[in-house]
Amino acid sequence: MPVKPTPAELQNQPKGAAATAATEIIPPHEDEAHPAVYGPRWWRKQVVQGLMMVAGIFSAALGLESFLLPNGFIDGGVTGISLLTNHTTHLSLPLLIVVLNIPFVVMGYFQLGRGFAARTLAAILGLATVLYSVHFSVLAEDKLLAAVFGGFFLGSGIGLAVRGGAVLDGTEILAVYLSKKLPLTVGDIILLINIVIFGVAALLLSITTALYSILAYLAAAKMVDFIIEGIEEYTGVTIISPKSEAIRRMVTEKLGRGATLYVGKSGYNTQGQDQGTIDIIFTLVTRLEVTRLTDEIDKIDPNAFVVMSSVRDTKGGMVKRRPLH
């Protein structure tokens, strides 16, 4: 039963809007509602990401100074523009990398947040510092080897930086921004930018240099994908079979994978008879396990309908943690 306030309490109560505000339940400040917990796990994550960024910076610098720069090759994106400008104007490459990336760092601040922008700026400044102060030996004079391994080390560096929560090239930030304004994907925009860059390189340098640079870019792009996706790139597998229960037990008990069942209704056969409902199985496996999964399915039902699709990222459930996280 509520207690009636005394006359003195009524007199001291605020009036009007103040009374309304005083009786409202004010939610706590965002920082108080979700206090930041800087526990061992958080610090371990920061250390691992920092080490990835440092390793990425040195790998990218090695690819540039030991392979691409001595042979006059360029790369795609802002790094390629910096290399092309360096070849034609002889301005300092570290300075060009920083200056040309600054607008994209600012864009990343508004598009992807303050933390991402800070890490990206630190990574770019780190790369410029290493290029200015550390001098690597030339490791390949053969142009083919220089293009392939220059792209290998540069792509590894970019991929490690991405795994560390930053980028060494602002082209991706621009592509993400433009993809929201144009009917194009991020990949399409990056491809168009690089076509322009390599076209200008063919005009200002030579067609041969541009072709070797494209080869270096392809090697770098492949390494970026490999570092980010890892060897455990996942494949989503959908299985439709009358023997779904036996297949489900095989997936969960023999392969040790999680499986999701959902009820589907088969189509009509040629005589127009309803085939009824059927359990559909969905599971995730690594690309190293795809062959084993299909072999086991063939043993149970050779006529099972199997659909596979690439999965770019997964989280939670029974999915194994990716390496380098």
C-alpha cells in the first residue's frame, strides 16, 4: 500500500516540468550502462592485433623495397598512385603514402568509426616510417620473380594489417563509400580504379612495366584473400535426401559438425503427385572437409541433392575459430 506524502514533502516537491522530470526514470549514461571491461582477453586481443599490424607493415615494406621499387613496378590503389607519382616526380615515397592516404583516413573516421581510423593512421604512418628508416636489400633482379614475390609480400602485409583492424591502402575505404552511392559492388569499384591506374602506368612508364605491375597486383590480391580468409574458408552445404536422418547423424557424430534441420516441401513429379515434406540439412565445413563430406553422403544416398556455396565469415555455434584471431 503506497504511503501518502506529508504536507512538508508536498511543499518541497518540484512543480510543473521539473516535477515531471523528477519522477521519470533516467537511464544511466551509456558508459555506465555498458562499462568497458579491459580484462586479460581484451588485452590479449589488442596485443595480437598490434603484432599483426607490425608484421604487416614490415612485410609490405619488404615487398616494396626489395622487389617492386628496384624494378620500377607499381601496385594498385593508393599505394600504386604513390609509386607512380614517385616514378614520375621523384618525390619521397613515404611522404606520398601518408599525404595521399589522409583523405581516406578522414573518410574512414566518418564511415567506419574512430577506432578504425586511428589504427589505419597508425599503420600508414608506421609503413612510411619503415620505408624511410629501414633499407632492405634487393632480393630479385629477375622481373618475373620480382613481380610475383613483390606482390606476395605486399599482399601479405595488407592482409595482416586488415586482420589487425586497419588498412594500409585507402582505396577500400573509398570503395565502401562509393558502393553506397552507386549501383556497383566494392570489388567492381576497386577494379575500375585499378584499371585507370594501370592504364596511366602504361602511358607514362611502359606497357611491359604495366603488365608486370598487373601481375604483382594479382599476386598481392590473392595473398590478401588468403590471409583474410585463411585455409579454413568455410563452405555452406545444403543436403536434400529421403535419408536425412542418417545423413544428419553422420554429420554430427562422424564429422563432428553442427547441423540445422528445416522442413521443406518437395516439388511435384511428372504425374503431378504431391511428394510431401522432407527434412533439409544445412551444415558448414571447411574446404578441406568437403571431399570427405560428399564421400560420406554418397555412401548413404548416392542420389542426394547437394548444394554448396562459399561462406565468407562465420561466428558462434560449433564453428571452429579461425587462425590468427
